[in-house]
Amino acid sequence: MNFRSLHRLLALPLPLALCFALTAAVPAQAAQVLRNLVAVEGMRDNPLVGYGLVVGLNGSGDSTQVKFSSQSVINMLKQFGVKVPDGTDAKSKNVATVMVSAVFPPGYRRGQSIDVVVSSMGDAKSLRGGALLLTPLRAADNEVYALAQGNVVVGGFSAQGKSGSSITVNTPTSGRIPSGAAIEREIATDFSTKPTVRLSLRHPHFQTAINIVDSINKRFGDIATASDATSVDVVAPANPTQRVAFMAKLEALNIDVGDDAPKVVFNSRTGTVVIAEGLRVRAAAVTHGSLKVVISESTKVSQPNALAGGTTVATPQSQVTADQGAAQMFKWPAGAKLQSIIDVVNSLGASPDDIMAILQALDQAGAIEGELVVI
């Protein structure tokens, strides 16, 4: 709200002015479909991982420095009845040891296929053109749930000349195998056996949980309850087909999302600053300047005349200068919004570090009506 709008607002009668002020202060709630807000308990992804070998590489596999690669090749050959003399290293640059990872989607049955990601473990230069040998994929319980195998699709490449010059595009040591793993064991779920279905909020919020309960009960009757801000229990039909149809209708409901406290997120590694809409500051005056200290070192050589009989002396010379940047003081009015903050900061030409320093100081002074998060 600018000062001209404020002047017009103060010119109105008090009850009407107060009504307009409250309307402007309360932001409109955003409605989202329920499937974007919750996860159904018992219907979640499960990570799988395995260790395998990629063969068929054109000399770009692991070198002899990777001892476990040689051991893995020997163990694989033993499984096929090939005996390798003890103490022998399987020196093959056409093989690379890899870790294979995949995600077991909820409800998948035996025989269905999933994608896998193949990543080099040793010092292989590229997996391009390689094929993954049969690799069992295990879950956290150490049981095998899928078998992976197939040609690796690599999005990057590398090339090297005899002089040592090389070029690399993207990451040639990692790739994917589309539909490269077949499900061999199903993961049991209690989704269809429990009398209720639990909806777990992705972002716990008391108001959002209550809005979900109200929307479900208004649409289907008194079947939903919430015990905290994290989950909502819903009584579901016992018949599996009816339960699936019920969940399809349930996930399509529009829910008003509760308002969270606006946040300022600062990434200390990249200098990225994100200020969420709705952030306000209380009245505050801020001055921010930078002190730059420059120290330059040089050596002064004193050399005597040829017949003086003295010695040459090297004396270090130091010059220290300090430059205090021109600090400007600026003031934010109470209730300043995001656009006002951006306009003031941009007018000063502040860097991301300067912005973060200003926001941290405002937060310590209690002038930010929001949450400061550093990642």
C-alpha cells in the first residue's frame, strides 16, 4: 500500500477504513488439489541398489589401479566355471565396476520394468557403448527385489589426444538403462487391508489439515479426522475396487492451503537470495558500508658502489591502504512489502552478500515479519 492509497484510506470513515485495511492485510488463500498436498501412507517409493559390472567398453574402463575391479571380474568368471590362477590380476580395460540404483514404485507387480541409473565406482573414463551384466538390486532389508541388465545410455562423452589434451562433455561415467530392471519380488502394502487410509501432509500445517478434514467431510460425510498437523485419517471402503475409485475422487478435491510464515532463503555457497511474497518489515533505518583493506608487498634492493666494499641488502616494503565505502542510510516504512525491499536494495547496487548481511541484521533486530533460513 503506497502513501497515496494510505491518505485515501484515512479519509474514509473509521469503520469503512478498518474494513478495507483488514481486507488488504489478509492474503487470498491458494487452492490446490489434494494429491499435491499429501502422500498416501503405504503407497511410497522404495530405493533399490546393486553392484555390477559394465563390459564391452573400448578401453575406457577401470585401470589396474582399481583392485576391486579385478577381483569382481575373477569372481564373475568363477561363476561360469572359468578358473583363474591364484594371484592373477584380470587386467581388462574394457570392464568398469558400477553401482546400480533404481526406485521401486508403489504397487508394482512381478514382471513389470523400471528404469535404472548406472554410475562408475572406479576410474573408468566413460561408460559409453557398455552393457550392464545381470545385477541383483536389493532394498534396505537386503532382499533382492529386481534384476537389472542392458545397454547403458550415456549422455556425455570424453576424448583425449596423445599429447594429453582432452575434452569432456557432460558426465560420461554415468548413464541410464530405460526399463532396464524387471521386478522379481513384490513389496507388500497395507493400503487395501486397513479400515482407514492415512494422508500424510508434505508440509505439516494445522490449518491445512483442518481444511482437508472439512472438505472431505463436506463431500463424503463424516469420515475424516485429524489428530495433529501432520496426518489425516480417512475411513475408506473395504472393497478394493471401490477403495481405488474413492481415492481417485479424494485426490481431486480442491483444498485451501494454510498460510505459512514468509521466508527469506539464503544459499551461502552460491550467494542466491530468495525472498518469498508476503514478507514484511517493521519500521527500521539501515546503514551498510564495506571496508576494503589492500596490502601490497614489494622488495627494495640497496646495492653499494663497485669500490665501496659493502654488501647488497634487500629490504621488504609494505604499503597498507584502507578504503571505507560510502555508506548510505535508508529507511523502510512499517509494513513494507517485497517490492519495496527489492526497489531499495537494487537502488543501492547491493551484492547478494550485502543483502544477506542486511537481512540478518534486520532479523536480529526483530524487524522481519517472517523466517530467515540459511542453507
